[in-house]
Amino acid sequence: NCIIDGCNLVKVYQNGIEELKVLDNINIRVNNSDFIAILGPSGSGKSTLMNILGCLDVPTSGQYYIDGLDVLKASDNELAEIRNKKIGFIFQKFNLLPRLTAVQNVMLPLLYRGVEEEEARELAREKLTILGLGERLQHRPNELSGGQQQRVAIARAIVGNPQLLLADEPTGNLDSKSSEDAMEIFKELNRQGNTIVLITHDIEVAEQVKKVVTIRDGRIHESH
Ligand code: ADP
Ligand code: ADP
């Protein structure tokens, strides 16, 4: 039932001769269907932790298991496969491809996995329509508002039914109305059984999430 199991995670960056310990013995467990916010100020190590949880980076020491697989023993190919098949990523800056339409952006992860084009297009349309973008399928990112772009990015993250959604400051570039809309989408996805880890520096965002873990200076301070 445990999708994320991180134990004694340490991350040290080397800055010239100086060592910067950005994560200091972090323990974190996330079960299937959990919705967890990691709350902390800028510079507290949230992005570093998120990159490790998302298998984009490895810890300096500690153990990390994702869905039972020992990440530190996995090959680059295995890690790429985990990222592509098990995890949906959502970023502060949306990270959509500017030359592609909404529907093409959402199709992309399916095409990478070898899903046939017509089927990918249909699934992408379906997700975008559910997220209220049925009238925006052929728009490019610069023709969409920030809130709409983030909904395209959410559609892209969920279209392949990943086991885990990782959202890094997903509301950081949104106005308050779009931010609320995005949070409602995450809550609904969680009600449908999706596992979500969301990082934020915004207390109002974190307060809407079932479980909050606070990080400060690379240490987890309190959980409630
Ligand atoms: P947050 O996401 O909470 O703002 P980060 O994980 O981005 O925190 O950064 C934590 C600390 O680690 C900051 O002091 C940052 O400057 C430093 N840091 C992040 N990435 C690197 C890196 N690649 N090399 C050196 N220092 C880094
Ligand atoms: P965020 O807004 O997510 O906290 P930052 O703007 O702090 O991100 O950092 C952006 C990128 O730069 C990240 O990939 C981070 O790892 C890297 N980074 C941050 N601080 C440093 C640093 N002191 N030295 C090298 N790379 C850094």
C-alpha cells in the first residue's frame, strides 16, 4: 500500500569547497490514495526533496523505495520508466511545449509509451474536456490563461493514469481564483483515488490538504 518510502534521506550539494546539507535525515512515507502537502519557506529544500521523490535526482545517502523498488539500485533506464509510467509531474511554470496545441501536449506522454495516435488523441480530448477545456483543444499555450495552461498540464499528468501525482508549487503562478480551481481539481482527483504529493510555500494552499508535512532547513518539523 506504500508508494513512497524514504528513510534518512540526506542531500548535500558541493559549492566549491563548501558543503551545503539541503536535506537532513528526512523520513517520508506516502500510501496509495494519500493527499500530502509538503509546506516550507523558499530555500527549505522542497524542490530538492521533490526531485528525489520523482526520481529526477538521487539522495547523497539514505534509502528510497518507490512502489517497492529500490531507487538507489535502479538503472537509469529503470528510473526513466518509473518517471514515465508511474508518476505524473505538475510544475509551477506549467512546462507545456509552446508550439503544440493543448491536445497535442496532453497526447505526448501517451505517444512516448507507444499508444497509437488516434487513441492518444481521444484520451487527451476526454481529459481536457473533463477539466473544462473542451473548447480549447486546438489552442496553443500562449493563447490560454495561466489557469487554463495549468489545467492542460494537469490533464497531461493524469492522462496515463499514473500511480502518483507530484505537484511542485502548482499554484505558484496562478491568481487566487485559478489557484482555488486547481486545488478543487486536486481534491476531486484524490477523491477518485489518486495519490498526490503537493509542495508549496503557501499556508492557505496547504490547509486544504488532508495531511501536511512541514519542512524547514532540510528537516521535517511537524506533521498534522
Ligand atoms: P525550495 O524548493 O524549498 O525553495 P530548494 O530545494 O530549491 O528549496 O533549495 C534548497 C537549498 O539548496 C537552497 O539554499 C538552494 O540554493 C540550494 N540548492 C538547490 N539546488 C542546488 C544545487 N544544484 N547546487 C547547490 N545548491 C543548491
Ligand atoms: P525553486 O523556485 O523551485 O525553489 P530555484 O529557483 O531555487 O527553484 O532553483 C532553480 C534551479 O536551480 C533548481 O534546479 C535548483 O536545483 C538549482 N539551484 C538552486 N540554487 C542553486 C545553487 N545555489 N547552485 C546551483 N544550482 C542551484
